[in-house]
Amino acid sequence: MISGCATPEGTKKFAQNSGVNQENFKEFQHLVLSNVGIGTYLGDPDSKTDELVTNAVKQSILSGVNVVDTAINYRSQKAERSVGKAISELIQENKISRDQIFVSTKNGYVTNDADVQLGFWEYVKEEYTKKGVVKEGDITSGYHCMTPRYLSDQLDRSLKNLDLECVDLMYLHNAVEGQIKDVSKEQFLQNLQAVFELYEQKRSEGKIKFYGMATWECFRVSNDDPQYLSLEDTVNMAQKVGGENHGFRFIQLPYNMYYDQALLGKNQMIGEKNISALESATRLNIGVFTSVPFMQGRLLASGAMPEFSDLKPSLRALQFIRSSPGVLAPLVGQKSSEHVSENLEIMQIPPLGEDEFLNLVKKLTS
């Protein structure tokens, strides 16, 4: 297994050697991270897709992207393996070193293994139930499990899939969304604290560097919604568990020109003031990665997005997101070499300045 994790020195060296516009890197938690990342969500769990994903990750890294995002349930564990293969090959080819790449994965959803010829529930029974990893009542109706025993098991599987001794960022995956139909909010928050305690323990063991929450609804919906979560309360919980040097430093949420709630919704509170999720994250020193930049391609259709900056649709979508104050990087799902090349043309131009961005938002919302 490959040792180490992303470091300030390694990520800085990556940016300097990348050959792309240096304004396309942001420093956060002393790490220098590209303002576009690669996501690995979609695709069939077959060997043809494995090869496409591995090649797309390699091409993305060689094009100046050092943020790679995956999850254990993506393509039934095969996405993680494809990412691991890409990183291993680039290291063997002396193209990168481990300390230059920031790798995030997620756990929480119950997953099978596409490389094991068992049906979903057969696999769950063999791998989890019989081995005491899960017991009756642990798995919700949303196919979600966030017991420390299960998440610990999943972390070890993720590290093996990725061939890494340490993952830079472990997200708890859609926790509120996967749990709240089956447990009370009070119980959920107790369970969340137990997860943070587990993640802090795994940090001390050197298996994860940071942790966070990858979400769909909870940081975007109004505070009277059952799925709502206060980001400030969540950070306070992490401080209670891990002290000032706690590892809860990142969240992921959907954000694009259509899903604009993280920017325009005033659903989070700090003190007595209602502010947006992105502003809340900035004030609390939480890094935000964003999902669904193209809404599975729907935003790329003619006329789906306003025109600006003479950019083609994919670049317009990415430019808007990565220029938003509070966003570290949109995560782009890309598999074909053509799509990677097209999307990563964005790395040759700088993001919009803050005034430019605010003027664009005024234009779009007027």
C-alpha cells in the first residue's frame, strides 16, 4: 500500500509543476488544491468502465488537477479501485508522488462488491451480518448505516481498494438524507457524534487526515425541514469531540447555476444572522467541494444556462461554480478523453475575480 498523504510541500510542488494558470489553485488547510476536481460517480461496474475511469483520473492529474473524489459505493467498490490504479501507475511512472494528490472518499451507504459474484443482500449477509459488522436495525430504509463498527469496516475496505495507507478526506455520505426517515433528530445527532469520535480515532491511527460530510439536502434546505442541519452546530460538535485541532474541515453539496441555494439561500445561522451555506462555511473555515456541476449533462443543452465570457457551456458551468466565494472546487465526473480535454481547458484561464462574479450574479438574478 502507498504510504503518506497530501502535504503542503507536495501540493505546492504539484501546482508549480502543473503547467496551468497558477490562479487555479487555492490554499486551504495549508494544502494547495486545484479549483477543479475529478469525480468518479457514474458508470457501469464493468472492466471497460474501470479502464475509462483510470485513464480519466490519470489524464486529469496530468492536466493540473490534484483533487480526486470517489466513494466506496460508487460502481460497487470499482470506482475506488480505478482511482487507486491510476494513482499507483502515475507514481510508478514517476509522474507524481503521493504527497501531491488530495484523495477523498465516502462511507455510509451499504454497498456490495461488483467483483464478488453474489447478489446485493447475499453479499451483505456474507460480509457484514455473519461477521458481526452489522446487526438487525443498523441499516435504514435508505440503505444507509452509520454505526462506528460498519464505518470502520468500510474505511479499511476503502484503503485496500485505493491501495493507500491514508485517505486525505473521509466523508460521511448523505447521513441526514439516509437516516432521518428512520431515526429522530435527537438520536441522529447522538449517532453523528459517535461517528466524529470514530473519525478522530482513525486520524490518530493515521488512516485519515480530515473528515467531513458529503450531503445532498441538509445544508441547503430551510431550517424547518426535517433534513436540515446547522453547519455551526456541526462544527461545534467536532470541536467538542476533537478540540481546536479537530479534523472536520470539509463539506460537499450540490451547487450549480440551477441548484443555487448554497449561494442565494439564507438558511444557515451564525449568531443571530441568517446567511448562506457558502458564507457560513467561509466564516467557520470549512472548505466546500461541490457536486453535479452539469446536472448529469442537462445544463449543457443549448439555452440551459445564460451566456457569459464567450465560453462554451461546460466551461461556463465550471467558471461560475469555481469563482463562487467559499467554493474550493467543483467535482467533475468525466470518463472519455475528449470530455477530460474539453472540461480541463478551464485550467488555462483564471477564475472570475470577486467583483466580476458579483456583477455576474446580479445580472443573472435581475
